[in-house]
Amino acid sequence: MVSKHHVIPSSRGGVHTCEIPDNFHQSWHHLFQNLTPEEIITFVIKLNNLMYSRNEVTWQDINSLINQIKGGK
């Protein structure tokens, strides 16, 4: 089964879609919520840095990081 994935989330003005496997699509949004592809790259780098600087990373830390990236900070 496939589903249409907005490359730029529709909630953020995106219109282009690409069909991808449904389970991958669900996993994508579970991990990256509605970040843009460029924001995901920043998120992965910042999360990696956070994991190297701490012994524990919480969901609160992750959500804070996502909100910071979406806010352009």
C-alpha cells in the first residue's frame, strides 16, 4: 500500500506530493513530524550533537529541538 507524502507539509503550504510506501510514510511523520527536508537535516545534526553532549535525551528535549528548528532559531 502507498500513500501520498507532501514533500513540504501541506500544513506549511506544500503542494507537491510523492507516493511512498504507507508504513514508511507513517514512520517518517512519527520521527520528523512536519519538518521540511532541510529542517530534518538540521534536526539530525543537532540531535546527534545533543546525544554526544548528554547521557540522556528525553522526548521533551526532542520536541523542544523540533520546535526550535521550526521557529528558525
